[in-house]
Amino acid sequence: DTGVSQNPRHKITKRGQNVTFRCDPISEHNRLYWYRQTLGQGPEFLTYFQNEAQLEKSRLLSDRFSAERPKGSFSTLEIQRTEQGDSAMYLCASSAEDRDQPQHFGDGTRLSIL
Amino acid sequence: KQEVTQIPAALSVPEGENLVLNCSFTDSAIYNLQWFRQDPGKGLTSLLLIQSSQREQTSGRLNASLDKSSGRSTLYIAASQPGDSATYLCAALNDYKLSFGAGTTVTVRA
């Protein structure tokens, strides 16, 4: 069990550019979640996958955001035409299918928009 | 929509004191409640998970209680140490998503 891995750890980009983040979940976990955390706040749910199927998307996930999980393994979160308000920590978590099991979080990707 | 509140927002105590962190939630139809620790610039470390049918859960110096009917959970940390300094977040699980409080930032003074 190597834990949830996220890359890159930090991303600095100019407004209007596209960015992509990657998450590698714990290998035996079939559920994968994305959350966003702004300074001084708790994380907010964005979306989640069971295997390769995206089962729920928050209304926080505007049409500039897209998430994928091909083959039910790693996941990517892409933000197109970044805006200042996208600056945040993007956290990925994974869990077993049993809801009695905890969600395990990665160290996140911190996005800064110049 | 689940709303989670944590009080106090910040807490500073001398080493050795017991810590009491409070969490309240509005929708009692939760599957479980998790407590996490977050160090500056880092992700979340799961501390304790209490199932909706349980009243409390213990791990070492940590004890968490849950009163689902009143929408409250409390995290107790016994004999605090400077290494306990961090932000502590509670999160309620409804469906498959966690709803988080804003956290309590704890400073333990040596």
C-alpha cells in the first residue's frame, strides 16, 4: 500500500492556460474522488468515480472542468481556460466500495494562477 | 445539503492539556463521520472513523464520540504534545461524498 499519489505537487500557470492533474489511487480501491480546498476552508466535493464510471459531479464543476478515469485506474482532472478563482488545493481520495471504509487522501496539487 | 460546523476555529493550549474539538452537522442521515488531521500544505490524514451505529471510537490518545440524533461529534486528544499541532477536520459521509467543516487549528505550546 503506497498510498494515494498526486502529481504535480505544485502548478503555477497564467490565467487562460489549461492544466491537467493526475491521481494514482491505492491499487485495490475502485472508488476515486476529487475535492477542492481553498485557504482556510474544508475541502469541497467535486466528483467521484466507481471504476471508470463518473457517477456524480458537483455543480462546482463548471464546463471548464473535466475528469476522467480510463480503465478504472489513475484519474486526471483538467481545467481549461484557467481563472484566478481556480487557485486552490486539488485533493484526490480513494476508497474501497464498502462505505464503511475510510477515504484515503493524497497530498494534493496546489494550483496558483498568475 | 449537509452543513458541517467546527468550533472553535482555533485553539492554543500548553503541552499536557487535554484537547476537546467539536463538530456539528445538519443532516443526521450519515453513514459515518471521519476525523482528519492536516499539516500546513499537506493532504489529509485519516485519524478515526465512526460508523453511524457507533457511539465512539478510540485510537491511542484519541477518542471520538458521535451523537447522530443531535448532529454532534467530539474529538478528544489526551495529554497533548507539540507534535499534535495541526488543523483537525471532521467530515460527514452522505451517499458517497464527504462534507467537511472548516477545521480547528490547534497549537500546543511546549
